[in-house]
Amino acid sequence: MTALRQFAQASQVPLLMAICFVLPMRVSYVYLLSALLLMAVLSSGGLYDRLHGMIRSRPCQLAVAYFSVVLLAMLWTEHRDEGWHFVGRHLPFLLFALYWSASEAATRERCLKAFIAGVAACALLAHYNWLQHYFFPDWPRGIRVFKSAEDTAPFIDRIMYAPILALGSYIALEQLLTKRSMVAIAGWSFVVALLLSNLAFSGGRAGMVAFAVMFVIMVFQRFASWPRALVVSTVALVFAFSALHTTSGYFRERADEALNDLRNFDTNPRSSVGERLIYWTTSAQVFLKHPLIGVGSGDFQAEYVKARAARWADTPDSYNPHNQFLMTGATTGLLGLGVLIAFLGSIARASDDRRAMVLVSGFLVACLFESYLWRSNTSLTFMVLMALLSRTSAPGERRVR
């Protein structure tokens, strides 16, 4: 029994690192490794201390509380099948407690580097797909999603891939800025360039915006003078946007398409940005009609159809408002929205690592454009990274500054 416990204890960090590595890949890999991690945790002993720690952890409390609110909202939903599907999509909130229990402040950097390694591996595959699609069509087709010809992501579509890529890019950039040896600087510079170049042609606009927000916050954290930080961040973002708009046809097409959709919304609402504006407006109406407890976990689409304005009757029905806060508000009302916001805030307050606040901020901005805590890979990625960063340092351990 002692040998089994020792093996279970020793396997937790490698399993958590493996989970970090496969986060931008198939979600089935994450769930399989999470099941193995749960078995290791249960077999390693000390369950009372683990449970006691989770019960005392404010982020764990609120993660479980939010899942409980989503489950509770089944009581006032009419569409049971859709409701249970909705509840199932929120299982990562329960897994947060597992990841938090298995993580350690001392092994945090190893897990984060495993995550960057996984994102970098996907970025290499994405670069191959980009070269094959645009320059070398005779090359063998690489590993890629079958959604559109321009989607170069290897395992998941750009909607989920780009925000994960943005989170990885920020963490890699932070790693680069802490290095002192020329070899380490050269190696991390390559990784950062690889990830940022992939982000530029990924086509995921939410990911680009999220990274821009994280970059600006990072600059303000590093400069004592806020006017200097403002100048540096503004110049860097303007230069990056101008360079990409000039050199990248795909980036220019995506940016110009968004602006054109906004200008022509009144005459042509059936566009990518136009339909999203309709989703947001109609979902806000659903929330305002049921502000306290929402419409329930399974009734969003049915209520969306009722609330949609007549002038937009020919636009698609929606089961997803493409905004995490509107989804939460519409389904669980102010009750769920309050618990979710408290959970997100508790992570930054509980962490001894300044990167936690930056990652939460960037992810929150991305959630304005998509329900990323409802989507599998992005939700799991957020839960794993936040579990790692919200563990407090042991006495005497160096705080990341």
C-alpha cells in the first residue's frame, strides 16, 4: 500500500504537466488524463487534508458554487435534454478543484512550461498548414481541423485555438523577460516569435484582442512611470497592427471585414459581426426579462427566438450568445453572474503571482466575444492555468514579480 501511495503521489505532477501539454489539442486527451489524475489523488492518501484545503480555498468554493447554480437552474428549465447538455459543459468548474488540489507552487513553472510546449507544438503544425495552403499545395496535407481552408489550427478551430494561443504567448513572453543567459534568451525569443506569428495568421480576432490587453497590462506592471508605459504600449500595438495590416493579407482581410460588417450592419445584418451584434442584443433582452434567476439551463434558445426582433427574423436562431456574461446572465440571472464574477475575482486575489491577474483580464476580454467558459478546450485551459496560479507560495518561496 505504501508503494502504491508513493507511486500515486509521484505521478501527480507528471500527469498535471501532461494535461497542460494537451490543452490546445483534443479535449478527450484532457479528460482521460484528468481521470488518471483523479485516481492518483484518491490513491495517494491524505484525503482529509486535501478536502480541508479545498473547502478553505475561496476559488474552489466559488467554482463549485457556480456549477451548483447551473445545476440548480435545471429546476426552472422546460427543455431538460438541452439543460443537461448545458450542465455537462460546465464540468470543468468541478475539475478546477481537482487541478488545484494536485498542483503545487513549487512545480508551477514546470507545468506552465509544459503548457507552452504543447502550444508551441501546435504552432509548428499550424505553420506547416499555413505554408502548405498558401505556398506549397503539393505538400502532404498536415494535421488540421476540417472547417475552412483558411483555418490552419491543427486540432481545434480558430475560435478556441486563438485564445489559448494568446494565453501561451503571454506566458512565453513573461518567461523571455526573466531570462539572463544568451542561450535562454535566444531559445525563448524563438518560442515567442513562433507563437505570435501563429496568432497573427490564426484568424481568431478574440485571441488577438486578448493578447493586446495582456500585453498592455504587462507593460504597465513593468514600468514605474505610467506615462512611459502608455507610450510604450501604444507605440508597440500601433506598430504591430500597421505591420500586420501591411504584410498579412489574411489579417488585413479579417480586420477590414469586421469594419465593413459594422458599417453595413443596418443594410446587411447577415454578416459575421452583424449576426454577433444581433446575438448580443437579443440575449440582453432575454436577460432583462428574467434578471434574477434567468431562463434556466436549457431554455436559452427557445427564449432567444421569442425575444428576437421581427426585423431580424431571417437571422439564425442561437443557442450561444457568443458572450460569456450574457450567456450566464440569460440562463442563471444575477445569481449565476454574481457567483461567476466572484470566482474570477477570487483567483487574482488568492494568487501570489502577478500573471494571474493578467491572464484573468485577458480571458475576460476574450469572453466578451465568445462564451469561452462554456466551450471545452478554453474552459479547461482557464481552469488548469488558474488552479496552478491560485495556489499560494510555500513559506520562503520566491514570489514572481
